[in-house]
Amino acid sequence: RVNEDKKMNMPAENFERLIFKYIQLKLPDINVALNGIEDWISYNIGDRTVFLTHGDKDSVQNAKMHAINVLQKIPDIIYMGHVHHLHMRDDNGTDIVVNGSVISGDDYSMSLRCNTKPYQILQVFDEDVCTYKINLE
């Protein structure tokens, strides 16, 4: 964020947007999935429609409805973050996966009395989908 107070920030001022530009600059032959829609990215994995969102405006209970409202498509998979702990849900045919945190706890999460170990989720797609929780400690 640009401002420490998250209520004072606009979505376009989020520094995570720089990640996409950095990848494009350093890896120009790699296709970076951008669609210009605020807070959502969509792409396909085979015949699956995948949506990504940070998750600060969504929850596992409403993510599918929000995705449909914003993107006008029904996703097969939604990936989210923000809450820093693993959660997986099948919402009537849409898999919702909430990823962990690379850094574990920080001052803000500790102030909320939340703490997780650092990990990331990896999914491998074939006939089945295999989900791995990769410990980063």
C-alpha cells in the first residue's frame, strides 16, 4: 500500500501490481495474465476457467458470486489470498482455494492474534488435481 492506513488507499495504489510489470520486464517471453479488470485476473488451464483475486474484498462464501458479477462467467477455480491460511471449498462446482503466506506472521497479523507458518499451495493439473502444501520454513 501507499498509505499505512488501509482505509486511505485506492486499489490502484497497491504495490502488488508492480509484480506483473516486474515479471514482464525481466521475462519478456513469458505471457503474464492480465485482463484490465480491477482486482481480478482470469485465464485458462486446459479447459478450466481460473480466476485470481487478492481476497480482501471477498470471502470463500461470496467469492463465486462476486466473480460472476464482475467477470460475467462462472469460474471452475478461484484462487485467493489475504487471510494467510489454507482453505479449500467446492462451491457447487467451483473450487475455491485460499493460499497461505510466504512471510508467516507480521506485526499486523499478530495484532489480530493470528499467526501461521509460512507456506504456499501448489496444484498440479492432470486428469486429477493434486494439491501440495509447501512448507517454507
